Amino acid sequence: MKAIIFNSGLGNRMGDFTKNNHKSMAQLKNGETVFHRQLRLLSAEGIKDFVVTTGPFEEQLKKEAADFPELNFTFVRNDIYDKTNYIYSMYLAREYMNDDMVFLHGDLVFNRKLVRDVLACEDKNTATVNFKKALPEKDFKGRIKDGKVYEVSINIFDEDCFAFQPFYKLEKAAVAAWVGKVVEFIHKGEDKCYAENALNEIFPALNVRAFNYENYYVDEIDNLDDYARVTAEILPFDEADKAIFA
């Protein structure tokens, strides 16, 4: 099992902070950066191989990764990160996506129990969905039918759509299928959309099951309001995890 973390975006909705820092360098209340936390929790649950796409402030990410000498890192730089979306970064990283994989965005904050239970669940292909949370205006929603993910978009608000976070566990065959669609999109010149646009063309055939994260925590830090909210909301989940992972 590998993890791929997409850290190639500008993150320009974080104000002055992202003028000189990558968004995933935002510090949580325990003094740990978002990226460092991701590496710590994923590796604690057995993931040792990481593919990290980069754009601005690549050296900051590499410096954080150096705190984990026991892990294996492949950094894939997107030199046109300011002109493309992360679908192009995924295209650049395609040769390293040759295993069962966890996919996540670099601005996600989550608790360790979520990682453990997603990896341990019997569904080989799964993604995180919350059926009770209010639909976000600016973030991903997932269209769910009979427990399966059929579509992911920021622009869907129907009755079968629910709050969705881009934290996926996919088996090798599903990874290959997604990569194949990404290649098709890039060859057509479609490099400014989400990688989910390509995934949506094959979602129904992949049997990606919805993992309900209602009793877990996973959310993104996209702007300063998110930063204030998420850094506070994660604290009780970390306290609860201490009793489990003591």
C-alpha cells in the first residue's frame, strides 16, 4: 500500500501565510504542520511509501519528510502548478502509481482512527462521505447510490449528494483505471480540472463504497476560516484517539 499526497496547489486563499509557505505548512495547535501530521498518522498505520506531488515551496515539504527517515518518498514536481489543476500532477506521477493506494489532498486534517478503520475495512475501494453533515458550498460533494460513489463534484446539490472529502483507498486495478482516464484528459488538453472529473467517467464501474466518517474527523483547510475551525475541531478527536493508541 502506497499513499499519494497532492501538494502541488498554490493555496492562495490563506492570505499572507501562503506568500512564503506551502498551505500544508500551517501549524496545528500541537505545533505540528498539516503535512507532518499526515505523514505521522499514515505511517503509524503501516504506510511506508509516499508519492508527494509538489509545486511551490517544494523544499519545505522535503524538509518535513526528512523527519521520517524510515519512510520512502518520491517527490514529483509540477512546474506549471500555477496554470494547471492537480489532474496534471497526477498525470506526472502516473508511473509511481502502481500499487494499492491511499489518495489524499495536502490540506486534509484527519484523526488516526479514521486511517486505521479505512485501511482495515473490508471494502477494497472506498472514499469518505458524511451523510449527516450539511452540504458545503465550496467543497466536494459525493453522489451516493446504494452505498456506492457515483460522482464527485463541487457543483452537485441533489438529494443523493452528501459531504465528501478526498480521502480514498483504492486497489491497484482501480488506480490504473483512474490513471488511464487522467491520461485521456491530459491528451485532450484538459489539465485545469479536478482529477475527479476523469474519475467520474468510471466511478459506477469501480464499486467505490462510501465510508461514513460521521464518527471520525476529516476536513480540509482551504482558507483562514477553515484554519481556525479545523485546528479547534480536531482537538477532541485527538484526545479520544489517545485512549485507543496509547
